[in-house]
Amino acid sequence: MTESYTSGRLGIGPRSREARGLLSFHSANHRARVDELVGRAEECCAALRNAFGFEARGKDILDVGPGQFLIQSRYFALEGKVTGLDAEVILDRFSARGLVDTLRHNGLRRAVKTVVRRAAGIDRMYVLALRQRLGVDALPAVDLRRGDACRMPFPENSFDMVYCRAVLHHLDDPRAALQEMRRVLRAGGVAWVELHPYSSWNGSLDPRVMFGGDQRLYWGHLQHGPSEVVDGARLNKLRLSEWRELFSRAWPGSKFELVVTDHPVLQLLVDQLIAAGRVEGYSREELLTTTAVAFWQNRA
């Protein structure tokens, strides 16, 4: 069975809170989430156009780790051919066979979450919101494959563009994934990666931090002394300096940019933590960075 990114460290109680939090979040925020992720895809296309003169329209695109809702994959598939590669089974359409595959390849927890999500109507909410956001009656098709980002089941020079969001911080060997992206990319093609730094306020992905709203737990995974915060998923915990060096070596000449939050509450909390000496070794910029973005063109 391919291991998913979900950690086994959380017990029944935290997992129940996680499930409730996810259902509540998606029910209330599915439209905003669709707008956010489509907006990020649009920003990606604009940045690649400005940096390299690259147009995603009509291209063969690989989406590494597209996730269950396929939001950005569908956006790219409006005018291109998209292949989605994920460690987990992605059910484009719910079926008994698909559920069995989910259970066999990704375990009972994912299968239960899939059933609950479908029964609660969350998937349908996302489909309707995405259709409205894209202005289409039917969502474009995506060729879904299950596989390992570090050992991709594709020959060299297969794609014009590789897109990867919220995956690399889960991998034990992100260097191998970057090398694979480079291997399958055609000459002149581009790669785009977004990742969530471990140093951010919710970098542990503990569901109590993600959905509980308890500010006392923010950056709890980085603070000195005992902490009740645990990693809510498999995380490699690389620092921003390590990510910057990793991209520089794997993709020579790549661009590396940071998205730093300007939320006043988070800024105030960071200043208090730094003043109290509870997060020594971390810069203010590193603590307030919510997303790191790297993009590169294969000029081989």
C-alpha cells in the first residue's frame, strides 16, 4: 500500500476533531477555497508568462499531488491536457470499486473520510462552486494516476509544465522529487512548486491549530520547552535556507520567493514570542512566511 501523507501519531480524539473541523471548514468555505486555489493557478500562469514568456494554454501539464478536489488540475485542463499524479487514490467519480481501491491502497482512515465527505455533500459543493468559477457546464477531464513523486511512472521529456502545490514538505526526499520533475520536463518547459514551511504558525498541521483557533498553540511546535502540539502529517521540517539551497542545486537558476503574511495578529504574536525568547534561532521573516514558491525553466 502506498503510504499517504497522513500521520499515524494522532489518536482517536484528535482525528475526530480533525474530521469535524474539516467538514465544518469545507462546508463554510468551499467557495472561498475554490476562488483562492483558482486564483493561485492564475497567478502561477501570469508569473510564468512574465518570467519566461511561457503560455500554459495547449500544453501537456503534470499536476503532482492534485488532491481530492482537483481544483487547479481542472483549471489547467480548460485549455490543456492535464495528468494528475498522487500517492493516494483520487476518486473522480464515486463507486464501490473506487472505494475498494482507496481502502486497499490508502487505508481505512482515508476510505472513511471519503465516505463521510461524499455523504455530507462536500464533493458536490466543490464541483458546483468550481463549475461556476470556471464558467462551464461540465468540468474538463483529468488523467489521474497513482504513483510516487520521487519515482514517477513517466518517461523523460513527457510534459511541457510541472505544477506541484503543498506536497514537497511532506516528502522524506524532496530532492528526488525535484530531480524527477526535471527529468520528465521537456526542453523549454517550466516547473512551479509551492510549499508550506514548517516554521509558519500552523506548520505542524496539527488539526487543533488548523481548525481549533487557539492562538496559544500557534508556533507551539517551535517553542522551547514542553509542547502539546504534534505533527498532524508526515513533515520533513526543512528550514527556508535549506529549501533555498535545495532548489538552487536541483534547478540551477530557479527563482525562489516567499509569501509573508501581513496579518496584524500574527505579527503581534511573533513579536511577543521573539521578545520572550521562546523561538530562538528563527527570524521574524521565517516565522511569518506562509508559503515558499520556486519556479524554473528547463533550458537544456
